[in-house]
Amino acid sequence: MATNITFTMIKPDAVEANNIGPILAMINKAGFKIKAMKYLSLSKEQAGNFYAVHKERPFYGELVDYMSSGPLVAVVLEKNNAVADFRTLIGATDPSKAADGTIRKLFAKSIAANAVHGSDSDENAAIEANFFFSGLERP
Ligand code: IDP
Ligand code: MG
């Protein structure tokens, strides 16, 4: 069943570049409400667990190292059609292919250090939100 929740992280490159504020401002301006938010660092083991779905991909080791390299901001967002609308707001995984005006086009440094995460389905949004926050409803 569709939900109105998605999950994002402001990734270590964007935190390091002092872009938490500008990115949250874009998210709010696009109509998303912040339902939960946490500033924290992931261990390699935690980052590896979060991205376990990618463990056979060639970039998995690089991704785990990067996501455990510094603090990030984990955020649960609410909006009608949240998952799809948030993917539109952030743009393509590779910032060189991201549309003008998207968060990744504006703030990403590379395909790995691409500023933000966005859930790819309602099911994964719930799983990812529950990874960081307890007490949220499952779909
Ligand atoms: P998404 O974040 O746009 O959903 P995914 O394919 O789910 O993209 O990949 C998860 C994350 O892994 C990306 O956001 C990015 O940080 C990293 N990543 C994806 N493809 C590559 C790559 O080819 N090289 C290095 N890192 C990558
Ligand atoms: Mg993905």
C-alpha cells in the first residue's frame, strides 16, 4: 500500500560542505514535512548493513567507506507521493546527469559523494526509516 513517507540522508560530503541548511530549505520549499531527524555517524558495519542490497555491486566497498567517513543527517519526510516526488527533487544518481535545479546537481561532488539519499519505494522507505528511528508505522 502506498504511503506518504520517504527517507533521506544528507550524506557526509554535504554535511562537510555546510550544506545541511540549504538542502533542508529546498526540501521544505518542495512541500515535504520533516517527521524525524537525527545527526549521527555510521560505523562501517552499520553503513554496510544499510546498503546490504548493494553488496554485490563493484562500488560497495567505496560506498561503505564513504558513508562511514563523517557525520550525516537522517530524515523521515512526509508528503503526498513522497517517494517519487523526492526522487525528482534530488535528481539522477550521477550528478553530471542530474537535471538543473535538483539537489544533486547543485550540491553533489561525484557519483559516490552525491549529497543525498532518497528511498526508491514505499517499502524501502519504511525499512530505511526503521533502520534509524523506532516507533514508526510500517506500511
Ligand atoms: P540512488 O542513491 O540514486 O538510489 P543507487 O543505485 O541506489 O543510487 O546507489 C546507492 C548509492 O551508491 C548512490 O547514491 C551513490 O552514493 C553510490 N553509487 C552508485 N553508483 C555508484 C558508482 O558507480 N560508483 C560509486 N558509487 C556509486
Ligand atoms: Mg537507491
